[in-house]
Amino acid sequence: MVGVNLTKRRDIAAFVSFIFASDFMHFVQTRLTTIDVFITFFVILMYYFMHKYCTLSFYDTALKKTFLPLGACGIAFGFGIASKWTGFYAGAGLAVIFFLTLWKRYREFCYAKKNPKGNTEGISHKEIVKNFKPYALKTIGFCVIFFVVIPFMIYLLSYIPFKDYSEGGLLTRMLDNQASMFDYHSKLEATHPYSSVWYEWPTMERPIFYYSKEMGEDLRRGISAFGNPLVWWSGIFAFFFMLYLATKKRDKNARFLCIGYLAQYLPWILITRCTFIYHYFPSVPFIALMIGYCFLQLQKKVSKKVFLTLLILFAVICFGLFLLFYPVLSGEVVSREFVINYLKWFENTWTLVV
């Protein structure tokens, strides 16, 4: 969905969906149904609706119509934070994008104020000057309801399944749990052999090893969570290219992707407790989108034949790697010798079977 909105190309959007589906972590985390799957889904949904809002302007679109994607974004945000606290990271990115969009409306207002007799794209400058302040205030008021009040209510109601809230009430039970969770995470000093820190995630320095079982003399089962090397390592270069487009070319789509990616990733710099590579999962959809957007830029520089060849080749290699590593992602019985010789690319930090 986001891919179609960003690129206006269904082939690129299909490519983005394919490489995301072929990502190792996407397969492992969804198969294990960890909570990170749900927050990642709602993050995608939030940014989809926010991007829809950014493509609209209350100068040439009915104000109520602009509220539809904005309200849907706020509801998705509510479900996101009800799934996991990291939904607040996405909320920070959404806030930056929203206020940048509002700033753009303000600049249009300033221009129209200096040129009262002109018009922009068929819109009278007098109408822009007249409508900016009331429309901006109504939009901000709408956001207070849909990004503060409604998400708070969704989060509060998510505590209904708790059986022990009757004594102090649902609100008290929720607030007590916030204090308890914060106390736990802020004071946690545990260590783990498969933990990793934020700067190790993009390079997959240390996958998290979930499961191991010996099936015979040379046969093993194992499940590890890490990324598809082609997707994650290409994503590093794609991110820096997006930064270039956003800063030098003022590409609004590249800026959108950078903000979304960094909102999910940068907060982990401040986390001092034990962390794992799966915390990077909500950033992976943005990696796939950035790679897709790189291909869109490449399409402008090469022939259609070359473009399609490179696009298909990337997808085929991506899927080939998924098939190659499938045994250590799914827990299928596999030869330990095969894993050691062909899949353990980092001798000292990758533990795929034992």
C-alpha cells in the first residue's frame, strides 16, 4: 500500500512487498507470532495513512476529507501503542511529518498573502489567506482528539482482559502497570548470549538464536532471527542515498522514508538495557521501501530492459537466499556440516545450530 502511494508504480510496489516477504526476520517473527509482528503491522498502517494525508491539502480538498486519513492514522497509532510501547517511536515520526506538512501549508499562506491577486493551481490566493488559520486550528484540534484522546482510550481499554482491575478500577490498573513496566526496563541489568546493541543490527552482527535440537549424529534443528543479507545490507546504502535525495534534492518521499526509518531506529541509541536484533524489525519495512525507491530512481537512468533485469535479478537472489537459509529459519532438519560450511557466514557471532 505504502509502496504504491510513494512510487505510483505497481511493479515497484510488488517488488517491495516481495523482498519484505522474503526477509528472514519477517518470516521468523510472524511464524512465532511475537508481539513485534503486531507493532510492525500498525507502524506500516500509520505511515500509510499519514502519507495519504500528506498528499492532500485543505486548500484544494474539503477539510473533512483530509480528516479521513489523519483520523485513521491516529486510530492505527492507538492500536500500535496498545500492542507495544515502541509505537510511541512511530508517533514521534508521525508528528514530525505532520508538522512539516502544516509548515508547507503555512509557507503557501505566506506566499499568497504577499501576492493577494494571484492564484496557485486554480486556487485563489484570497481563499488561501482566508482559510489557513481556521483550517490549521481545526486540524490541530482534530489531531488532539485522534492522536491523544482516542489512542489513550484504546490503550486503556486494552486492559479490559486483565482480571484484577476491579479493585482500583481500570485506570488505576493501567497506570500501575506503566510504573511497573518502566521500573522493570529501567533497572534491568540482565545479560544474554544472543543480545546485541543498536549499531550491530543493520549488519546482523549477532542473530538471536531461538531454538536448537539434536536429531542425530550430524542432523540438527535450529531457528534464528536475523535479516536477509541482500535486503539488510543493501538497505544501508539505500538509506544514505535517501538522505542524499532528501537533503540535496529535497525529495519529499525520501524525506518521508528517512523520518519513518529513523523514528523506529534512533530511540534505541538511548536504551541501555539488554536488547536484541528483533527490535530492528519495525524498521525493516522502511528498508524495503527505500530499496524500492532506489530502483525507481535507477529506472530514470537506464533502459527499461536493464531496469527490469536488475529488478528481477535482485528479487530472485533475495528469494534464493531465503530458500538457502530456510532450514535455520524454520527449524527443519538440516546437516550441521551444511550449516557450518555454507550458512554460518560469521564464525564468531552467528550461532545457527549447535
